[in-house]
Amino acid sequence: MEEHKSKAVKKSFSARYNVDKLVYLEEYSTRIEALERERQLKAGPRWRKEKLINQNNPNWKDWSDDF
């Protein structure tokens, strides 16, 4: 998160699009499970992602401060 917030890599996605908040998080026991879930989320429409965030974090609080 520190690299995202400081925009350490100037041409990175997070620096170009000012992505520096953690508003949604899922934990998995293996990297494979996490990658499969990431593919599922990326393939879905934006409204479905926003619905997940709103269900778990309705105020869109930045959770990165908690880590």
C-alpha cells in the first residue's frame, strides 16, 4: 500500500489512475484461489463490484490505514 500511496512507480496503473485506497478485501489460503477469484471479479460488470463493496464497506472507508 505504501508504494501505491507514494506512487513509487510513476508509470504504474495505480499512479496513472490515482488508485490508492483499499475499500474491499477478500482473503484466501492459497495464491491459486486468490487468482481465480480475481479473474471472476475482473470479468464481471462494474456494478457487481460496487455492490460487493457497498455490502461490506458502505462508507467506502480506506482500510489500508488498518494494515
